Amino acid sequence: MKGTSQQTHRWQVAWKRVKKLKDHPIAKFGPGLITGVADDDPSGVVTYSQAGAQFGLNMLWTMPLAFPLMAAVQSMCALIGRVTGRGLAANIKEAFPPLILKAVVILLLVANTLNIAADVAAMGEVGQLVTGINPRLMTLLFVVVTLLLQVLIPYHRYVFYLKWLTLSLLAYAAVLFTVHVPWHEVALRTVWPTFTPNAQAATMVVAIFGTTISPYLFFWQASEEVEEMERHQERGSLLRAPEAAARELRRIRWDTWSGMFYSDITAYFIILATAVTLHLAGITDIQTAAQAATALRPLAGDSAFLLFTMGLMGVGLIGVPVLAGSAGYALSEAMGWKWGLERKVRDAQGFYAVIIISVLCALGIQYSPISPMKALFWSAVINGVVAVPLMAVIIILASKKSVMGDFTASRPIVILAWVATGIMAVAALGMLIPG
């Protein structure tokens, strides 16, 4: 009886701690935070690491430029979801010809599956570095964990854990405390880079913008706003409950811009950390996350190595569910199926089937002749192709009074979004034109 009493007391203490966590400020952040962190998924980490290794400090300028552009587009997506009470695909279905919706959704499904394949492969490789377990077994473990989280745990609990996982990005900032950083040179190169503007530099800029502004994030954030709205049943769409507009629009601005800043500054730190370690040591070719972590170890020590690998696994546990979830949202809305992470599997079978199949297909790529890095390349190409017309569609939707009523996007946000679209168009052409 005494043992049982002690065990009960331990559970009570643990539950009180969890309840305190639910009152923590981080738990009050909305979809913008998770969307921002998902942007720095393992494949993104590889791209940013390669930028720092290959060009040193001379690619830091891309992050200050990308921040307002990515924040503007994501703000529009959040606004569309909250104002209309429908996800992005449902709004496209209503306002545009069916061919546009079908093309966007099919390309998104393919790109997301390939991106998931690259992400889980990277997680398996760095997991093997830490544990010594076979990388394919580690990949399988990560896949099982992410699927169980999405399928079995209701959204309101699941999103709570995702928000705490966002702290894993701090690992990349912590790496900088383990190495020497020439801060004066860093500040100068952030605003005045000295690289030669050749094909290699252009390819890297294309890769950075392609991994920073990605279509799957558009669908995820719009649908997450709807999830949050439906979870709080006293809230309705702003078209139906305009009295809540001032508070909700203020929240969306703060949530989205802070989430994108967190994402952007982390990418900046990754480029910086690899620039002051790998680049200075003459290591300029990084193809995988495991390569980056392994190369970092003798240069910056075990602490930097562990921080880098743990950060990558943490963001992978966010990035993979966001990739799979955005595919589920897009196809379900396009097909008119019931959807939502708050629903049970039996109530949204098509939605969960998309999530499960996309992740299992990505796992299957690990056992096929297809290289995960090739999968990442084709994912980037497809994302680059689909991003430009999709961003134009988002801007048109967010500017239409017939869709948004009195809550159309502001002129500065529209201008920033068109600038982002123009840059992504150049990036897409850069990927498609040989040499």
C-alpha cells in the first residue's frame, strides 16, 4: 500500500508540472511558431549548412532579405484561414478552375513525400551517430513515432508537444557559444558580402530561397488557423464574427512574424556556425546532415556535435508531421473529405490515410535505389515550380473582397508578397535552366 501511495504521489507531482507547462508563455503561441520551426526541417538544415560551408559568411545576407518576404506570405495564409474559416485548398477550389487546384495538390503530394524521405533519412543518419543503431532502424523508429503522434493524439495535446519541440532550434544558437565567432566580420558580411556572382552562387541562393519559402507551409498554416478556430468553439470565422477581428488580426500578426523571425534567425545561425567552423577548415562540400555533424565534431568539440544532432532530430519531429499534415489538409479539402488532427481516425479516414501513405511511401524510398539526396533535389524542383503560381493565387485570394470581405490583406503585405513571388520566379527559372 505504501508503494502504491508513493507512486500516486509521483503521478500527482508530474501532472502538476505538466499543468504548469500549459500555462507557460510558449504554450500561448499559435500556428506561426510551429510553421516557422517546420521551415527549418532537416533538409533545410542541410541546405543552410552547405551555404555556410561553401561560401562562409557570404550567404548570411539571404536571411534578412528572406524574413519579411516569408512572413508576408505566411501572414496571408493565416489570414485566409482565420477570415474564411476554410483552408487554402478549399478557398482555391471555390475561387479558381478545378485544373489549378488539381495541379497544385498533386505536385504538393509528390514534393512532400520526397521531402519527407529526405528528412527521415537525415534523422536516421544523425540518430545513428548518437546511438550507434543502424540508420535504417533509426529512420523506422522516427517514422513510427511521428505517425503515432499524429494519428493517436488529439490536436490540442499534440500541438502542445510540438510547441515545446520548437525549443530544439535553440541548439543551433548554442553551437555558437562553443566556437570563436568574429562578430565584427559577421556584421559586415551580412550587409556587404564578397562572393563572386557566378553559377555556383546563384544555385545556392536559389536553394536557400527554395527551402525557406515552401508551399507545404502555406497549406499548413491556413488549415492550422481553422483547427485553432474550431477547437475554441466560441470563435467563428471573422466573416461571421467580425467583432473579434481586432484581437485576432493582432494575434496573427504577432504570431506569424515572431514565428518566421525565429525560423529565419535560426537559419542564420546554422549558416554562421558552419561558416566559422567547416568553411574555415576548408570543408566546403556538405551533402548530408550527418556529414555536417561529423565534420563539426573535431573542429568545435563534442558539445557542438551533440547540440547540432539533437537540434536536427528535434526539428525533424516537427517538420515531418507538418509535411504529412499539409498534404492531408490539401487533398482532403480538395476532395471535400472531413479533416483535422482533432478528429479521430474513424471520423476522418481519408485525411489520416493521406498522412499515413505519404510517410510510408517516404519510408519505402529508403529501401529503394532512389537516393534521399536525389529525392530532396526533385522535391526542391517541384516546390520551386509550384510555389510561384501558388503564391500568386494566395495574393489574389487575400486581396479579393468576395473572399475576404472587409479583411483583405494590407497594401504593404501585398507588395512584399509580390516581391517574394518575383524572387521565387527567378529562383524557379534558375533551377530549370541548365548550367
